[in-house]
Amino acid sequence: MSRAGGGWSEGPSSSHQPYGVKKEEPEEDFTFDEPSLKRQKTSSAPQGRPTRLPTSGRGFGEDLNMNWDLIQLLSERTGVEQWVCLNISQLFREENTIPFIVRYRKEMINHMDADAVRDVQLVLEEIYALAKKTQTISQTLKKEGVLTAELEQALRNCRTADELDHVYAPYKKGSKLSKARRAKQLGLESAAHALLQSPHTLDLRAWVKPGTEGLSTVEEVSTGVEQILADMIAKDGETLTHIRSLCDNSMVMLQSSVSKTALKEQQQQKEGHQGKPKDIDKFHLYCDFTCNVQRIQHHQTLAINRGENLKILTVKVNIPDRVKSDFCRWCVNIRWRPKGYAREELMKILRDAVEDSYKRLLLPLLSRSYRSVLNSLAEKESIAMFVRNLRQRLLVCPVRGRVIMGVDPGFRHGCKLAVLSPTSQILYTDVVYLHGSGGNREADKLRHLMIRYSCNTVVIGNGTACRETEAFFADLISRRFFQPLDVSYCITSEAGASIYSVSPEAVKEMPDLDPNLRSAVSIGRRVQDPLAELVKIDPKHIGIGTYQHDVSQSSLKAALDGVVQECVSFVGVDINICSETLMRHVAGLNTGRAKSIAEWRETNGPFMNRDQLRLVKGLGPKSYQQCAGFIRINPQNHLTNHRYTQPTNHRYTQPTNHSDAAGGNSAQAAQEKPAAKGKGKSKASAAVPTLPNPLDQTCIHPESYAVARSFLSLVGGSVDQMGRPELRQCVEASVKCQGLEALAETLNTTPDTLQLIIDGLTQPPGFDIRQDFEKADFKRGIVSMSDLREGVVLTGRVENATLFGAFVDIGVGRNGLIHKKYITPDKLPADQRRRSLALGPGEKVEVRVLNVDPQRGRIGLDLIRVLR
């Protein structure tokens, strides 16, 4: 796993130096400060050339019926080469999932990571939505009889939703008839064209019709012509491009101030009037705020938006007067200059039209456009931060082989305990009251439990009474109370545990257990296998990210669901022992297909190979292609009974279907139920082998099995040697002698596919990509907030990363904040020197205390370094 480019990609996973690995980007590509537009650079990637599909996107997307090229626009919006955009568009059109594309179609996407591919997907969806909306509007206007050829071309030229709304606004139902349309209905359109094309022939007096409203005087005729010209100017593509370029080269500012409504309500509150006052103090930073739109931070944009939605702030975009003067001069002298001599009264009409167009039509469009772009960028950055935090939380290394006591702390209602076997089976549950007068008696009970179940690891939830519970255990540990056991503990986030404990999933899994005790079970399992446990909880309830309620909920859900799918897929699942919940998140599967697989497994017994997935009802060729590479089938897991032997006299022995996420590293997972006799409804089993295939334990896709066998023959190895040092030596010798590309050409495959095959064949048994990620931090001591002094150096763990900094747990009951200005490039490892990869949940850091505010419970920290 390599974390690069704002996300992470499934690269060569062996512990040795991979062959043909992508070189680290040079230092000059470092972009720690937030760029105005995120760009994905792929030109430096190895084998950076078009694969299979043509380099030109011309013709792709013609069904959109727009005046721009889909692939070219997609490339401009994303910063990705056109041939890559074309390949990605084609892959999505063929219903491929992002995990499948990123792992098995690397050469087609030029080694982009999952986040970058998702960015392209989002922009592609926006473009398709724009085209669809344009077609709908065109059909509506055609039915109403107002669609002219000129208007249709203006609609098809629109490249953004704002431009489309700008063109369509005068024709919307319920909107007032625009000034230009009223003038056109009076027949003044030809007069406006004459002013530009042949001004010497235009006599405004000839258009005067006494008694007709809008044409009764020369002044009214002049006004109508001016309004038509203003509308033409505002909808002209070249004019829009020019005014945007003028704005880009000027100091356009975003300004926010306290709204009159908020001030009025605050004054009424002071005078004793009833009512809930506006909480202006929360937005004191933005009560008189001005910032260049090119430099404003994303979290500032989201905070201002929130204040505006609460009617506490008013916001406006200030465009310099110089833009107006330069624009008017350019329009009159160049773009809209009359062809021929125009009398002074006609030039005055043109100048007034340009000024009216700028003030009445273009200025609101520009303001909306700037706000829209700022909001879109801030929202995408907030979602990207959420995605990265979730990914790091899901990929925390599992703690295997330990009996664990999960503790959900509490005061009045006691601390809920759950003792879990190494396979996550529930051995014992109880409630103890550690913070009352009977603490010594409860301590004896804890010691008895720990010794009885050989439990030397305690996991404490970080909710109410966490620090007091931590102090209780730390004191017992320091006094060697649990001897002969060497007990340690860790703190883990319990966010979402209470919601999960009353969910249908938890009721189905632990039907006879009290919901409060289910929380303790969930807390313990979050350390045993974070991925398998956290996929049961809505990502928005895991306690990461910022401004999650201020962004598009559909976009946030799609992104979070996507990263859960990536994590589960790239880690892999053993199809014979994983839970149905975990199975749903494998690429290519969904709730229905996961249920069908579970039913097939119950009816026919364990799967012997990947080919048998084809027999499952509802799993077609495409679904099989997408999921097969992420599914593991390890014969040892269903031929050997690994169930943990449970004592007989305990409170609770209900077994659970909690399963190991990692394929191949699940020797301690719960044994599957015995196969039921008889046949269920399934596809015909003809021509589907039933013998185990060793390659089914690897990340190698079935479509590459023939190449893998040919490669083994070429290097003189066999499938029986998979993961052994002797095969690794043969492979390294062959690659060193002939080169990866030459070998790939000999085998008629791509270097990327061959590298993946090499990884699958040489990775040790039980390989888990999560072993390179952070592990739970077990400790035996405690510090309190009163111990903190300015300048004290501590180590801690990042709990949450936000757009303005990172919150770090330093073990004092309150998380400290490292403001983003202290997270500088020189303090980060080389592979994290990008703004989007600054710090994330789970990372260990060394920090210095800058300030402590006990009254407000705030701790300011400075980052010294990231610990590895």
C-alpha cells in the first residue's frame, strides 16, 4: 500500500523493493499550500502511455448533444491527460468499480490512486448531469415555442451549471418577462443588430409608434435597443471569457459582516425581549472579514456559509472598479464596436448597454460563480478530509491473538465489560461500578476475570468517565495488582457504538444481550479488527471530519461508501468466514448478492474455489469480474476448527458471526457453521471445478491465472512454493536478469499485471496490507491536564484531522490542537509532504505544549515530528 496523491493506491505490496515502482515526485512538485484547483499529475508515471483505447476523445460522448467535447472538458476540469480521461470514462461506462480499476487496470489510468479516480468520476457525473439538464430545458422551451436557434446554441455552449442557469433564467416559469424579451416582442431586435452591423442606416425615429407602449418616443425605442444589446453582451461566450480573465487578474474579495437581522435580535435581547438570541460570538472571526477569493481557506468558506445560513452573517463578493472600466472599454472599442460610423447618440446607447449589462446581468453572475466555485472546492476538500480520516481509521492494524476486555465506561450506571476471545467470541459480560465506594471489591472481581480468561489487554472507550476509568486501571497496573499477568490498556474511540448497539445489525448478531453490553463488545472488537467492526456503523457516526452537515449529503455518502468499499476490497475477505455485513462492501457486491452468497454457503457448505461464485444466484459475469480478485478462499479456515474453547460457567456464551476482514490472515476466525444437506436454488454446476486453487488465496485476479502459471513455469517454480523464500529468489533472479517489461512482453501481458502476479506469488502466507499501518497504542501510565506546562514535550496520537488543524490525544482527557500553521513541510516525512496528506487519525506524533487554558479546556500544541 502506498499513500500518495491525496489518497492511497494498491501498489506492489511485498516487503521487498518493488520492481518498476513509481518514482517519488520531485521536491518542486510539493504543494503544501492549498492550490486553487487540485490537479492530478500522471505524466511522470511509468508506462505513461495510452493503453488499448485511442488517444483522441473526439466522438466519445456525442450523445450528449453539446457544443463541447466531453473528454476535452473533463481533462480541463480535472487536470488529467485526455487519453486517461477517455479510458476512465470508458471503464465507468462498462460498469467497472473503482477498486477494480485501481488494482487491475493500472496501465489504463496511468497509476492514478483511488481518490484521484473518484475525483474524475465526480466531475464526469457533473458533466453528464449538465448535459441532461440542458436537454430537458431545450425540450421545455421548444414546447413553449420560445426556443430559437440562437438560444439553443447558447444553451449547448454552457460548460457549467451557473452558465446554464444564467441563460435559462429569463425563460423560467414564474419569472418576470425580461426587459430584453419585452423589447424583442416589440420588434426592436433588428434595430439592435443594425446598430452593430450597419449603424449608418439606423434611424431610431422610424421605429417610433405613437400610442404603443415601449415605442411611443425615441427615448423608449433607445431603451429597448439598449436592453436587447445588454442581453446579447451578457450571453456572449467571448465576452464572458474576457471578463473572467479580467477578474482572475484582479483582487476579487469575499467580504462577510454581521447581518442587520442578527444585530436587531441582539439589541432586542439586551432590552429584555424574549426569544433565542443569535450566537454572534461563535462567528466573531467573520463579523468583519475580508479575504482574496484566491487565498481564502476552505474551512473559512464553510464557516461563513454556516453563518450566512443562520442569518448571522451577510456575504458579498467585491469586484474592483477597474474591472468594470477595462471591460466597458474593451466592449465598446473591440468586441462590440459597430461596423461603420455610428453617430454619438448610437454610441451612447452602446455604452449604456455595456454598463447595464455589467451591472445588472454580469456582476450577479460573477458573484454567484465565485461563491459556487468556493463552495464546491471547500465541500470537496472537506469530503476529501473526511475520506482520508475514515480510510486511516478503517485500516488501523488489527490486534490478533489476544483475549481482550472491552470497557464502556460510566459513572452512575457503571462500566460495562465484555471479555472477548481472540476470535471475537463473547466469553463474559458484566457491569462493574469502579467509581463508587466499592472500588476495591470491583477491583478484585476484575483481577479474577483477567486471570480466569488469561486476559492481559483492556480497551477503554473514550466517552464519559473515560479518564477516571483509565486512572483506575493505571493505578492497579502500577501496583502490579494483576500479577502474574502483564496487563496493558489502550483508549479507543467509542463514537457510534451506542447507535450500533440498538441497530438491527446488532440485534441480529447479539439478540440476547443488553444494548449497553453490546457497546462494550463493539469497543473491544474495534481493536481486534477495526475494519470488520467499523463497517457496521454509518461512517458519519465514527467521529471524524468537520462540517459534515454543511456539505452535500449525497456526495458525502457516495464518497464514504466508496472508501469503505476500497478498504474492504483491498484488504480482502475470506468468503467462507466473513460476515454478510462485510461482504456487502466488496467491489461488485451489494446487499442482495451478499445475502445470496451467504445463503449458498449455508446450503452447500464452504466455497472451495473462486469459480464456485459463478453458481450463486444473482452474481453475473460482470459482478464476478469485479469481486473475484478481492475474495480469498483459504482451505485451512474451513478444514480446521479454530474455535476458541470457552469456559462453561460464565454469564454469556452467545457466539457471534464476527469475522476477520483479511483474507489469508484469519487463522483465529470463527469456524463456519456446518454445511446443510440438500441443494438450494442455484445455477447449474456443470463445468465448475470443486477442487481448491492455491491462487485463490492471493490478490491475483482469475483473469490472470493463465499468465501466473506461465510465469511460474518460466522461472522454474510451482504454486506449492507460493510465499516461500526459494520462489522469491527465483523471481528476483529472473526479473533482475531479463527485466520486468521484457518478461511481461514474453508472457503477452502488461508490466503492471505481471507485478501484481509477482506480489501475489511472493507475499508470505497470511499477508495483510494493514500490517504497515498504525497499531493501537497500549500503555501503562497516565498524565493529567494539571501536569501540563508550556514547553513540555509529549507524544500523542492524532484523533481527528480538520481543515484548520489536527486534534491530538495526549492522554489528559482533552485533545490538544495543532493548528495548521504549525504543520509545516519540514516536520513531515517525505511521503507526507502534501497538504492533503498532512496528518491523519492514528498517526503518532511528538508535540510541544504551546499554551494551556484550563477554563476553556483548550490545549495548543506545536508539531515537532511524526513518529514512525
